[in-house]
Amino acid sequence: MEKVTLTNGFRILLEPVDWAHSATMGIWVGSGSRYETPQTAGVSHFIEHMLFKGTTRRSALAIAEQMDEIGGVLNAYTTKEYTCFYARALDRHVGTAFDILCDMLTQPAMTERDLQTERGVILEELHMYEDSPEDICADNLYAGVWQGDMLGSNILGERKTVISLTPEDLKAHMRRFYTPERMVAAVCGRFDRDEIVRLCEENFGALANTGNPIAADAAAYHRCITLRKKDFEQTQLALAMPGIGAQDDRRFAMRLLMSILGTSSSSRLYQRIREELGLVYEIEAFSASYLEAGILGVDMALSPHNEKKALREVFRIVNSFADLLTQRELARAKEQYLSGLIMNLESTQSLAAQMGRGELLYNEVKSADEIMERVRAVTLDEVRSLAGEFLRFDQLSISAAGRIKKEKFYEELSITAQG
């Protein structure tokens, strides 16, 4: 991988892939819901939408037509810590696709009329969210455990903030966060290296470095019980505990721990609670890691009458995890991790995402060989120690959405879990 840094700090990552006939290109921006305020909640996601509504050079229709004419794909997504705009195109069309990306990020039209149209689209997204037990449960959990910190806010924002945001609010946010020190371009596949560098220089080279690099304070974890009554067929239930940050040296061991506990079809939670007992429709362990913050836990969908039995079984499995850990389980988890990693090497989209995100958030891009070495080096004692430190219910948080029971039921379960 080649890294080129412009004089203003804008970074370009280039990874040629000889066997490819296309390329994935993207621009990662350090703009996410974590960096917003309660008054501007949702602005990062709103900007993502607005940048597809046309530029000073191209209308929204022209952008769509040009991408279709070259048979390309253009998309974007917003997370808590960054926004990504990306495209895929055949090698002979990479220059056109990348020029469109650059144009969108540097010359957005941002008109009042377009803003009103897109506001309606985002409000519909929020309505859709209300029909998703998974989203409600997860977002309420994040809001509870990270209360008082924007890391716990909904990426879409709130209805009142989406309604109140103006074009000037969006432009002000872009002036502060769409700056060269908070932007990374990554291209992977078959492409003209000099063309990519030239387009970056022409479009981003004149941007002023504002001395606003990505940084985040540690988000304090708060124990919570958050309940949302909705007339869903099943209850969505999440249990959470403090986890580790995204740069923690133990993240590879944690990934293996989660795999053994509940992220694969052979995992303990899945085999016992779904396959043997049939108490849930779905169940998995999860680990959500960010800069200087993280949580881990178990997420499940089940009928209300199965809650108590399923939860007691989860508590039993989690509490006994370290004592029952075997070398065979660890070896299986490692092979799953390494297989997925190697398969991703065959996807220019996965490679570009790894490059862009790693450079933007952590100022480093680990090679596949480095990651494989770290994974292979994890020992049984490391995973066992990690389980003893983090698989504890003294800081248990619970989030539920659906036909939920009274809060006292969950409080009693929380106490039971610690015993």
C-alpha cells in the first residue's frame, strides 16, 4: 500500500490489485454523531443525504445518470465516528467515478429546496426505525449506557433536530469537520495512480488545515435498564457490560472470546439456547468498540413467556465461560477469524474500507499478515483472563423493546445475574 499526504494533511491510500478489473474508491470523513451536539443531532447523516442532491457542476440527476452510464455504484453511510462516501467502477471508468465523488464533497449545492425534500426522507427513516425492535433496543441501550455523551445519540438524530436544521447548520458543520486533517481517500483495485493523486490535489489540495484532528474523550459507562413497550410479536432484549476501546491491545483476544460465546452457529449461546432449548429466534454476543469506549453483551429476540428461562440460561453460560473454555474452541474461533480475513482480501470494497477507516481513526493500517500474527498469538489464558475481567454482571445493563414485562422483573433478573 502506498500513502501520499498532501501539504495540508489530506491523506491518499493506494492499493493496486493486479487481478482486479475494477476498483473501489472512497473518502472517509471524521464526521459522525459522536461529534455533534444535542442541538445538531443528526447533522452528519443529513449532510450525507444532501451531498447526493447535486453540486455546482452536476445536478442530482446528472450524478445518477453519469454513474449509470459507466455502470458504476455510488453510495454512502454514516456511523457514530465517521461518514464514508464510496464508489465502484470498472478500471476504465475509475477517473469519472472518483471525479464525481470529489465534486460531491467539495462543491455541494446545498439548496433550501433540496434540504426540505431530504428532510422528509429522513423523517420517514425515523418512522421506519420505530418499526424495528432491533434498532429501538440497540439505540436505547447506547443512550442509556452512554447517557450524557453524544456517543449514545441516534445517528439519524431526533425528529425535533431534523426539523430544525438549516442549510447554514450543515455548511457550518462541514467547515468544521470536512477538513483535510479529518479526511482520507482510499482506492483499491485496478486504477491509474497518478490520476487519483491529481484529482485529490485539484479538489482537496487547497482546503485549509484547521488543526482539528480526530480525538475523543473516554465515554463513561452508566448502568441502566431501558424499556420500550411496542406491540411487536417478539421481545428484543439486550444485555450489556463495559467493554474495551477499538485500539485496546486485547481486541484480537476479545474478538475470539465473542466468537466462542455467541457470534457463530457453533457458539455456546447459539447451540444451547436456540438449537437445544429452542427458547429464542435469534441470539448472538456482540462487542461494540469505539475510540476510548466500548461495550459487550448479548442480544436476542424471543417470545415474552420465554424471557425468564432464556435469561437464566444466558447468565449460567456467561458465568461459567472461563472455567469451561477449551483449546478446541479457541482453535475453531481463530480459524473462523483468519478465514474471514483472507476471504476479505479478495474484496476491493472490504480492503478499501479497512484502509480508510484504519487510517482515519487510528492513523495506521495493519496488514493482513500483522493481523494474522496477532490472532495466532492469542493464548487460552489470555481469553480466560479477559472473560474473568469483562464477563461480569455487576455492571449489567438491560434494554428491551416489545411486549415487555414490568421494570421490577428486569431489576430482579439483574440481581440474580450477579449471584
